[in-house]
Amino acid sequence: MKSPTRKIKSSTIRKFEGSLFIAPWVLGFIIFMALPLAYSFYMSFHQVKILASGVQTNFRGLYYYKYILFENGNLLYNQLIPFLRQAILMLPIIVVFSLLVAIMLNQKFWGRTFFRAVFFLPVIFTTGQVVTEFISQGEGSLDFLSRYNLTALIVTYLPAAWAEPIVRVLDSFVLVLWYSGVQILIFLAGRQTIPPSVYEAARIDGANPWETFWKITLPAMMPFILLNLIYTTVDLFTFPGNPILTQVNTAEYGLSSALAWIYFVIIFIFLGLIYFMYSRVFRSMQAAKSR
């Protein structure tokens, strides 16, 4: 008598194949991301010493968190607040610049592929050390700032709280635009999702390019704007010249781990504020469109 055989459903086979494909990524994430993050969180509650016999940890509880937040303002607030002002200035500059360049690169003209490569190549070649060296040498600044002494005017007529971030942005303005390659690529891909027939219909109805941009291009690009806002925020908060990351890399292991986790929470809150503001703008645009 033959034993009954169980047939495996095709959906089960597909799920098993999918699990095999993602298994290397899951293992890599656990080994190289999850475990180091968990160990970093563990170290933030301990005083860590590197001895010849190994790593020695002494439990300190919330001491490092209290020290960073309430006792040593220079470690976090005196460097974080100016950097947040600088990020608020740089974020719209990068996103708007990337959007405009992507729209121009989407036009049909001779050498379009070459210019697309020109805007993306700095992302490949400008590593963190290269950017840091350029900034230290003042290579990213605009020449007309020193030529017309605009830096002195900014410092004189603007409040000190905003004058310093604005000067820092202008001093590295060219390098900031160099970091727009990925954003331009995302916007370019988003622009190509809009069917050409929509623009043809708008031209037939008598819409000019300015009206086409506000009525068709910008609403269709809103999801990609959110994506680039998130990407640019993370990119700015991990920028090589970031003073907080310098503190994280130079402080004692337990102190630097606590500072890194506080910094992560601040980034998360900043991203939440961006999403909240974006959702309000998006809903208002949808309401205006439906009228």
C-alpha cells in the first residue's frame, strides 16, 4: 500500500524561495547592524575600559544620559543648536536645487547623459575624508563672499544665532550642492513617472509652463519631495563636518554611546516634524486641487 504524499502548494514554494533570497540580508542586518546597535545601547549604561585582558564594564545606569542632558551643555546643546539652524537652512536649498536641476535634466537636449553624469559623479568621488579636507581648506565657499565682504555684512546685520549658521552654509555652499546627486536622481525618476500626454493636454488647454509646473509637476512630485527630505535630513545629520559626530568619535565609549543614542532620538524627532509639516502641506494642496 502506497503512503500518501503531501502536495506542496505553489504559494508555499514561492514564500520559501522569497525567504531564501532575503535570508542573506536578514543575517547581515542581525550580525552587522542589530548586534552592534544593541551592544552600543548596552555600553551607554556602563563605563567601558579597554584592558589587555579584554573589555571591562562598570554599570553606571543613567549617569551618562544625565551628564549629557543636564550637566555638560557644551557636549550637546552648544554644538547641536547651531547645527540644527544650519540644517534648517541647508535642507530647502538642497531639495529645491535638486528639483530644479532634475526638471532641467529631463528636457531633451544634446549631451543630456553627460550632464546627468556630471551632477552624480561627486557623490561617488567625494568621500567623507575628501569633503572634510575641502571644507578645512575653504574650497567649498563662494568667491564673491570674500570679494565683496558679504560675510562681514551678514555678521553685522543679522542676529548672532543665525549669522553663524548662514556663514557656515555659504562657506561650504558648493560642497552642499555636490551632495545633491542622489536627490537629483530621485527627482529625475519621479519626473519621468508623469505621462507626456498630461503635459500635451495642458498645452492644448492653453496652460503656460509656469501653470504646468504648479498644477501638474509639483503635485506629482510631492511623494518624491518627502523621500528627498528624509534622505537629505539623514545625509546632513551624518555629514563629515558634523560637530556631534566628532564628539561621538572622540569621547569615552560609554559617554559616546549615550551621546549617539540621544542624537538618534533627536534625528527621529526632527524627521517626525518634517513628516508632520509635509502632511499638512500635502493635505492643503489636495484640498486646493479638489476645489
